[in-house]
Amino acid sequence: MKVVRVIHTGYGLTVFGVLFIIFFPILLIPIISPKRYQLVGIINRWWAHLTFFFNFLSVKVECQTPLDPRKQYIFCPNHFSYLDIPTMGLTPINTIFVGKNDMENIPLFGFMYRKLHITVDRNKLKSKYDTFIKSRLALDQGKSLVIYPEGGIFSKEPPNMVRFKDGAFRLAIEKQIPIVPVTIPNNWILLPDTELLVRPGTVKVIFHTPIETKGMDMSEVDALKHQVFQIIDTQLKNENRQAPAGQDSAPRAS
């Protein structure tokens, strides 16, 4: 069985790379003309759906409340697996990502990621500050953001999250932009961080009802952060209890 998963994983990486090469010429449009940034979200959705389709992973997207394409949002998902990145490509609102700079070193892909998204080196204070400024500017330009509030894949015991960082919540309050909690319940089982071997199953993502921040001030950052954490944590626990027989024996990160 492990041999099959190794083959599936290698095949999946190949699919991801081939699709990137196909979409790269289109991605050059918003790189050359930043005002066309909406194309990034559109291409991300195509890319995500095709990646999961050709990898034989079914997809289930749930929106608890319809999201308004004319509004801006900051999306805050849990983060246990590398599958979470293409999963957030399924976001129904066009977004750009705020994420770690690890992928900048990948030939061609790193160029695209650096030009179209916002990267951060979390080991450098100046980089974190610059990322906050760039994120603020992106919001001023009308963009919506995906920010993983855990700051990366840090949990040793998924589906238990680590403590959230403040950045997304400070931005949401400063710019009075709604926060959307996002639960990704299955990816830590489908692609465990410890094995990096794909398992068959369903990629599920739940977009919770947006939390309005109008009227909030910086004294409420911790309360907002706690509220988002509780919403995602409750959903993760509910999904874990409802997991089909066999899934509860999936390996946990250690």
C-alpha cells in the first residue's frame, strides 16, 4: 500500500507541475499588469480543481453564508498540511496569499509566488514588519487576503491547532475588514506532514460566516483572535468525531 501512495504522490507532484506550466503564461498577465490581480484568484480556482481532479481527490466546499464578491475579506484557515495551499485556491473570492518564503527557491514557481503573493521570513523581524506593511497596502488596493494565523505548519498533534499570531486580526481591525474563519478538517489525514504521502479521500473546506470588525479597535485583537480560534477548533473537533471508521487511525504528526 505504501508503494501505491509513493507512486500517487509522485504522480500528484507531476500533475501540479504540469498544470503550473500550462497556467504560467496567464499568470504573467497580473505580474506585468498588477491591476489585473483578480486573475490570480480565478486561475487559483482552476488550478486547484484540476489538481484535485487529476489526483483522484474529491472536493467538498461549504460556505455557511454566501460571500459577497464585491467585498474584501481576510480568510484565516487552520494549517496542518501542504495540501492546505491548493485547498485555499478553492476560495470563492479572488484572493492573494500571505505565506512563508520557503517556496521562493523553487525555479519559476518561486518567481510567480514572489511576484503575485506576499512572502515572509518568520525568522527575521524586518521581514515580518515588511510583510505587515505589504499586506496593509494590498488591502488598500482592494485585495482580499489568505493568512494562516498559526504562521505555518507547527502543530505536533493535529487536529489541535497552535496559538494564533496577531497579524491577521490587527489588519482586519485596522482596515475594518471582515474575517472569515476557515476549517480544513481532512488534509492532515490525506497528506500528513510527517510522511508527505497522499492518501485517498475528500478535500473538504468550510468557509464560516464572516465576522464583522466595523467599530472594533485594537483593544479587541485578542477577543477577535479567540473567537476565530474557537470557531475553527469547534468545527475540527466535530469533524474528527464524525470521521468515518478507519480515519481515526490515521497517523498524527509527532
